[in-house]
Amino acid sequence: MDNRLFIFDTTLRDGEQVPGCQLNTVEKIQVAKALEALGVDVIEAGFPISSPGDFNSVIEISKAVTWPTICALTRAVQKDIDVAVDALKFAKHKRIHTGIGTSDSHIKYKFNSIISYLPITQEIPQLVILKSNFNIIPLVCNFDLTATHSVKVRSSKV
């Protein structure tokens, strides 16, 4: 059994959620190269569908680093995944990280629903269809699914 610990860093994507923190593409490349030098295995480079700047940053980071896996964040939406695949085209090692809201607040405000289990049961099969229809496995090779806010899900809804 391999006991290796893999480091997944979200600084370039999640770090920009901090008020007043916005990096341009050149600065993101500098951070990505520093993360590579530190031995980070997976760099979540951005959310490509969110803006042309994020899309371009994922492309340029993919070109700039040599061995880390470059990850793009998506929602469980076909267009998000298509854009992420395109943004990752130059990455040597690719990953798509898809988040699905699971807490009552996410269900209520993101999906306009009150049935906590309904949206996630609709989206996961859709993701499997998207994966198979667009042959994402050969294009990306690594696909993650995250149930966001999952610690806030009431056990009776699981």
C-alpha cells in the first residue's frame, strides 16, 4: 500500500475569495511555480467558466508548470465542464473538480428547492452522463466530485 500524502492546493482559486485579494495571470503563474517548487501535487488553478481572466489563467498555469496536476473547478453543468476541458488542454496532468451544494441553504438558494435530497440525486446522474457523453475520462484523466456544505446536511436527509 502506498502511504504517500498528496497535497491539493486551492490558493489560486479559493484564495481569491478573500476580500481585496485578486491576482492577475502573471502573479498566478508565479504562485503556481512556487507551489510546484514546494512539491504541491495538485493545483486548483481556477473556475474557468467564471470569467475570461480565470479561463486564461488556467491555460497559462497549465503551460507554466511541469509536473503538478492542474485542476479546474466546475459546477455540475455541461457548459462548465466543456469550458474546463478546453482550459486544461495544455496541462500535462488534468483534473476537473465538480462541486454540488448539499446543505439546506444551498438547496434553497442555489436550486430553489426545499427537498434536500432531490437536486443532488438529479445532478449526480447528470454528471455521469456528461462524463460518458463527452469522453471526459480520456480528456481529463481525473475527475473529482465534492458535496459542498456536506457537514451541514441533516443526517435524516442522507
